[in-house]
Amino acid sequence: MDLAVILKYTLIVIAVVLVGLLAKWARSRPNRAKRLPERVRMPKIVPIIGWILIIVGTLMVLAAFTRPAGEEEIGMQIASVAIVACGVFFLVMYRNWYIAPGADEIVFRTVWGAEKAIRYADIVTYEVRPVSAQPTLLISASDGTRFRVNLATYDVAPLIAHLEYHQKNGRWPVRGELGPLPG
């Protein structure tokens, strides 16, 4: 085997291991907002990736738009602008999105900035299904509001306690019936 092939596979293995360790670290340490600690935000790796994409994309934009005329510059120009746009989207997504599970409702904001709330008693359907090998909770409220959250990454213990109570008793608990909630 050639040294370049060994080096290539070694770098791939190191990158995969680092990504796995980073994902495990992000799951074990929820990113809470400083001013409102009940709000759980996306992992801090999201804006880091966004800034890396913006920096790399900007360098590519400079290279793509300052090259001498040729046949291949249009593809590089499109790709570089798309990378910058993706980096900006990561930053916008991190800035806007949060969840705040409370005693009676879950308040959340979408990646586009729309703030919504679902009272636990208004939940019409709920199910846990695997999405990309991760347990994901999908809930729908009576007003049509939908919410989806990765249970392996985000702690929504008050919501889970209400869902378990509903599943066990066939009705939603009244205020204070569950006692002090986890989370």
C-alpha cells in the first residue's frame, strides 16, 4: 500500500472519530441561553460550522471571481456563493431556534424566527419515531401547530412526563397534579 492511501484513510478515521466525540459532547452539555436559562438552544458547534463555511466560502469567492476567464469558473463561482449562503443559514438557524419546555406548555421558535407554543392539554397526536437512527418526538396540537424534537439531544422532561401521564391515564393532568417536574 502506498503512503498516500494510508494517510488518506487515517485522516478519514480521525475525522469520523472527532465528529463522533464532538456529537457526544454536544449531547451531554445542553446549550442554555444566558439570559433565559429555561431556553435550550442548538449545540454551539452549529455557529462554529457556520463561521467556518463563511470563511472558506469567502476565500473560494475571492479565488473564483478573480481567476482569469476560463470554462470552469462558473461552477466554482456558484459553489463558493452556495457555501457562503449555507454558512449564513447556519448562523441564522442558531440565532433563531430554541425550545423552552415548561410546566404547562412548550414554547419554541423555528429556524425562520416564528415563535410558537403548544399547551400540553392541546396535544392531539404524538409519536416517537427514529429519524436518522435518533429517537424523534413529533407532536401536533389542536390548532395545527406541529413540533418535532430529537430526544437524544434535547431534554424535554416536562413534556415527556405529561405524555406518559396521558398514555397511562387517558387524560391530561391538571395543573399541579404531576408535582414538581424534572428539568
